[in-house]
Amino acid sequence: MSILAPAARVRRLTADEALTLYGRPLFDLAGAAHEAREALTDPNVVTYLIDRNINYSNVCNVGCAFCGFYRTRRQDDSYTLSFEAISAKVRELEAVGGTRILMQGGVNPYLHFSWYLELLQHLHDQHPSIRVEAFSPEEIKGMAKLTGMRTDEVLRALQAAGLDGLPGGGGEMLVDDVRHARHVSPARISADDWIRIMAEAQALGLYTTATMVIGFGETPAQRVQSLLRVREQQDRALAEHGNGFSAFISWTLQTKGVRIEGRAPGAGAFEYLQNVAAARLILDNVVNHQASWPTMGYKGAQTALFAGCNDFGSTMLEENVVSQAGARNRATPERELVRQIVDAGFAPRQRDSLYQIVRVPDVEAMLAPEAPSAAGAQQADAEAAADGASSDPPAAGAPAA
Ligand code: SF4
């Protein structure tokens, strides 16, 4: 029996079977993954989140070759945001109905641990309705090194100060031969440590996600190996306390303008969709799979909705967009995400980071054409430009400590 046949998919794929997925015709693979998604989540619905990324500091001492975000402290454009600057960004998110911030930075050895605790306390006091999901295992490891505490102690202290979750930054490829390769990041947190810190966060009840990046030059077997690390940890977490990864998100390595350019092949739409679909079939214990519009463009992300994904990710509001937030339905990326989901034939639903539906958007009102006006024409021009831009992957170097 083919492992893509519906009857075969009720049982778990072995590592050998998982590897064969990467040799299957793409449309067969995507079709099987789509059926698996339909069996686990509402077939008609695609969810999205209104959130904001805040990068509190770009100072980092890890030096990943694929990262265009980090700076040393001596560089002119290094920064660490003040609490008030972070708060101002959160207020803009609140104004457009957002529910969480995703806050990451570099591994900054010059920030005292008390700075993080005070920041979380500040956010908790000033913005009680916003969930704060912040830091990555790499940053937690950095804080542990700085303080001499164990990573679980660091997590416990951060949680007591207001941390709600640990995003999956730095998952990339959970195979040390790949992540520690000279052309990638020899100083990167190991796969074992990444999994261990995620497991500690899950045991504390924190929200977590698993991420994966392809395109470092890894083999299909290494992709499977990485996915199986996630599946194994999810099994353990669900068996021990029921709090595992809330979602799986994969994307392709962005190489333009960073040191890894020319030294890693990256990956295109075909490999992205192949990996998305294979992940849906291999990770039978992770319910939510997210499409990645920031890296694959809206077209790639829409296609991923037919290869196993049930979620369109988040708005990741940017300052220049949020500043126009007075006209919510026109000026925020929410409208665009809703449009993409509707155009793909699904019903959009705003969710929170725990994948609970918090709002059914008024699609008709949101997508209704506006009466033409001088301001409206300018807006349309800006949106058309944004549409064009969004079809291409953004520049490399999104921070992913
Ligand atoms: S990816 Fe993260 S850990 Fe690596 S250099 Fe960039 S900010 Fe630092």
C-alpha cells in the first residue's frame, strides 16, 4: 500500500518511510498532506493572528552567517530599545486589536538579567491584555551563561515576571552537522540544547512552537532527522504534561546580502512545498502547521494551504504600517491576510496564539472597495506596491536568535 494512501496515514510513518516522501511527485504528496490537515483541523477555515514583532536589541555575540540582523555593540547602528519605545509599539498593536507580541533580539552579553525581568514586569503592568512570547532557546542559554543560573531557573524567573511563551526561533535544522557547519553557525546552540530548553519551557506550561529552515545544503535524510526530533519531543511533552508545540512553521533560508550568500544553495518554492507537505505527514502529533508568507510571498503561502497548512501566520505589524492604523481595515496587513485566505477559498478566522478563535472578521466590509478619493488612490497605489513587494521574499537576516 502506498504510504500516501488514506488508510496508510492512520499509522505513524517510520524514518525510512518518511524519507521516501521526498521522492514522491509533489502534487501527490501535497494532496495527501492536505487530506491529513482536513482530518485534524476544520477543512474550511484558515486562521491568522494579529501580532507584532519587536526586536528589542540587535546586539549579538553568536554570529550566524545567515543573519543580517545582528551587530556588535561597537557598530554605529547597534541598538537596544528603551521600555518606553517598546511600550509605544505595543500600544500601536493594541489599537488594531492585536493579541500578542513576539519579542526577540540577539544574544546581548551587555544586558543584565534584571533588564529582562523588569521589561516583562513593565509589559505585564502596562499591557495586561497582550501576551508576551519572547526569546529563543539561544537567548535563554545566553542568560544562563550570564547569570550562572540553569536554563530552567532562567525560564522560571522570566515566567514569574510575565513571560507567556518561548517562540521557536533558532530551530532551523535540528542536526548539529548542519547547524554547526562552518558556513552556517559554529557557535549556534546545539540541537540537544534547543530541544532541552523547549522541553523545560513546555514543562512550565509556556507556549512554544517548532520552526525549521531548509536550504543550508542539508540532505533529505537530515530534514527527516530534524523533523523526527520535533516529533519525539512532542510525544514526550504530550505524554508527560500535555503541553507541547502549538504549531510547526518552516521556511526557506534567505541568503541575499548576508555572509552565507553563495555558500548555501537556499531552497525554492518546490522544496518549500515538498517540505511543508512532508512535515504535515511526519509530524502526526502537531495539529497546527503555519504557512510562511514573509519568506515565500503570498502566492507561496496560499499554495501551502493546499499542502498541509491550516494557518496563514501573523500580521507581524511593522511600524510604518501601524502608524496608519486609524483606518483599520484598509491600512493594516490584516486586510491583506484576509484577502489572501478568501481568495484561496477558505474562511478566515482571527485566532490567538493558542489557536483559539477570537473573532470572525467581517469579510464583506473588510474587502469592500472604497469610494475613490485622492487619499484612497494614494492608498491603493501603496497597497499595489506592497502587493508586488510581498510576492518576493524579504531580504535575508530576519532575527532569529
Ligand atoms: S540568528 Fe540570532 S543568534 Fe544568530 S546572529 Fe542573528 S540574532 Fe544572533
